[in-house]
Amino acid sequence: MPELFVAKAAQFPDGERRIVSHGAREIGVFQWQGKFYAYENLCVHQGGPACEGIMMHKVEDVIGPDRGWLGQKFSSDEMHFVCPWHGYEYDLKTGECAADRSLKLKSFEVVQRGEDIYVVAS
Amino acid sequence: MDLPLSDFRRMEVEEFDTSKLLAHATKQATERGYKNFPIVDVDSHHYESESIGEILDYMEDPVLQQLARSARQANAKSVGMLPAGVGYQDMGGRVMRYAVRGMEKTEAGVQRDIALTRRWMDAIGIDVAVMFPTPMLQLGLHPQVEVEVALARAYNRWLTERVLAHEPRIRSMLYLPFNDADAAFRTVQEFSQNKGVVGFMVTSARYRPVHHNSFMKTYALLEEMGLPLAFHAGYNWNDQTVGMMNRFISVHALGFVFYNMVHLANWITNGLPERFPKLKVLWVESGLAWVPFMMQRFDNEYMMRSSEAPALKRKPSEYMRDMYFSSQPMEMTDMAALEQTFRMIKAETQLLYSSDYPHWDFDLPSTIYDLPFLNEQAKRSILGGNAMKLFNLKLPAQKLARVA
Ligand code: FES
């Protein structure tokens, strides 16, 4: 299985992403809170570049003890990346589509060798 | 340019290029062989607000023109002449092209709308696109009827002279100032022969019933000329009923269907299909799921209350099956339901592919091409053939879009 060079660790800050290609396949590699995640850059919706969009925390409703609505907030731990074509949101840690978790982007393993980050393009 | 995110971070964007954004669409076009058949997009958009300076040059009323120019100069974002409702189409920046589209560079010497439109058409594989405005979709709600008339005329003149005259791949159904029936009639008289004009369009978000007698001469003229009449959907959060909804998803999901439902109901129950049997009517940007609902609902009631729609000689659904529908935003989460809908609306002859690009919920041709229940001929009809017939388009044998 080919390993594709992604970046030098020092040049890949936390919270950023890189897109690498292997033949016709594009892979988005994210670093988030010290961990790496990699997914195919192909949205389950209409095939858009799912990994190239904005990263936003999940939006949550705040419901009070009486079940009344108090407002909204951004999740403190669930980060999403958003396909720029129409807004499908993906859970950064799993690649699952936030609106329907049975839909999932293909994921890839990321390995670090010394200073170099690679993705295993299986 | 910096985009605000959900925490302290910001996303820096240095450039924006439609061809790059749509690279995957270009790949789809090659893989699916779009080079082998024409694709006509019956509903796409540009942002006429970006050319409003030029458009105002075409405004004839000097007082309105000065008012509009002044409001614009003071603060383009402040209250001015173009109505702008509350709305969040860009989804908090998630659909990034809204924020960064202004950064896109176009070649010198080519009108910007033409350059940008050609670029996304080539990227997607579309040969001919029917182009509509964006903020002006709300113009039917303008409290000053004379402003709708004046702006519509200025826009139609600008569009035909500056855009349609120069790019045969871009066509339009021109804006009808429908709150003034006489002005709407004059618009058809004046512009129907202009290059690139393939019909006329009523923005649906308005409070003007389509069965009013004052519109009959316009329908008759369109029928005589063989030009289609389109109703382009739009939402209006200021409507009291729509105003009960607090999330844009609801306002959009229902709002983009609501006015077209009302207009279609009036159109049918007042017998307009019997009075104008040759007038071609097209419903734009309400998706498709509403049509089976309307068919069943009205057929069922008509069987009991035919006395209230005495002009009809057939069931309401049969008239609806003679109408045309644009595809986007096509509801695609239940294939069986979609297949049923295609059968009910006679999609093979009545459905017209539309992208709605560059708006947030655009559909690529693959939304039609990849449907498992259509044969190749039906796909090609919906993607282009039906529109070519409806608009009487003569296209050259070779593909106009640059598709490998
Ligand atoms: S293609 Fe990704 S959201 Fe539509």
C-alpha cells in the first residue's frame, strides 16, 4: 500500500489540513488536537470536495431543565468539517456525516516517521 | 480574506476560482460522457447587485435613479432600493463561495457576469444556461410598485444589451413587473424579440393573484408568441405565516414552495389552462415533491367540489401534467418516492434540469444522470432535450461547453 508524503510535522500546524492525491484519489488530512485524521475528499452527497471546506464545531441547542429552549452554542468537543458545495457536515474524528451517521467518508491511516507525516493510500 | 469560525480561529482564503471549486464536477462530466449530448440549465443565477451601478444607468426615471444612486453611495449595505430580506443562504459561512466570490478574477475585456457564468458552465458541462437575477427575486415584495417597474425595465435593458447580446450560451426569461399588469404586458411587447430572450418570468413571492383579469392580455400575448411563462420561487420571511418559523431551514424548505402552491392553485381552479391551452407554464425552483401533493390534494377535492372549478374539463392533475417543472432542488433522499414523482409529472417530457448555480443548494447534472430508474434517452431529454423543445433552441451539433 503506497504511503503518500503529506507534510513535515513542523509545517503542518494543529487545526490545519492538507489535500494529497494518489492517481485519481484525493485525500484530506487533518490535524486536530494533536491527532491526525484522513478521509477521501469526495462528498457522499454530489461528489464535492468534502475535505476542503470550513471547520466548524457542531451547533447544539441548549435545553433547560424544564425542556424549554435557552439558546444555542458551539459544541466544546465535536468538530466538523463542511463540504463547501452545499454544507454537508462531517465529524472530524470519524468521517461520519453529522446528519446521518450511516453515511461515512472513506478513511485512511496516517503515520508519522520522524518529522514526516504520511497517509496510507489503501 | 479571513472567514469567522466557531472559535477563536479564522480561516484565511487567499484566492477563489470557480473552476477549482468545481473540479470534481468537471471530472463527473468527463466520466459520464456529457460531451456526447447537450445540457441546458433552465435556472441559474448571477448577482445583479454587483452590477447595480451599471443597471441604474439604464433607469429612466431621473428621480428614482437619483434616489437609488444616493442610497447606494451612502452605504451599499444600508436600506436602499433593492429589497433584501433576512436570510442565511451562506449557512454561517459553511457554503464558502458566498463570502469569497468577490475575490474571483476574470479576464479583462469580458463582462464579469459572462466570464463567471461561462466558467461554471464549462466546469459543469452545461451548454446553455437560462440566467436569472438574485436579490431581485424579492422585488415583487417591494412596497413601491413603480420601483418594481422601473428597476425591472432597467435590468431587462441592461441584461439584454450587456449580457445576452454578447453570449449566446446565456439566455434569460426576462423579469415581468407583475405588480403592474400593464407594465408586464409592455415588457413582453418590448423585449420578446431581443436576442437571448426565451420567455418571461414572474417572481413568485408577491401578493398578486395570477387569475386577475388584468393579466389576461399578457397571457394571450405569450401564448400567441409561443413563449413560456415561468414562476420563479422565492421565500419571504416577512410573510406572517412564514414568520412563525424561526429557523432558515424551515423558511427555505416551505417558503420556496409556498407561493408557487398558491399560484398553481389559482391557475388551475380558475381554469387558466382551458382559457390559454397553448400557453406553456413552467414552475421554477420549488423542487418536485410538492407536485404529487398538489395533484392528489386537488384531484381529491375536485371530485367533490367541481362546481367551484367549473372551467375545468379534466382533473387538476391532468393539467399539471401538461406543465413544465425545473428539477432543482430535487428531493433525493427517498429514491422510490422520487421515481413515483417522475412518473406522476411525466418527467420524460415535462421535467427540465436546472442547477441553480451558484446558489447554496445547486444540483449538478449527475443528480439526473445517475438516477437508476431512467434510461439514457430519458436522461438526455431531461438534461437538455426537453428544454430545447420548450424554448425552441437550435444548438450546433458540437458541444458548446468545454468538456473532455
Ligand atoms: S457535494 Fe458535498 S455537500 Fe453537496
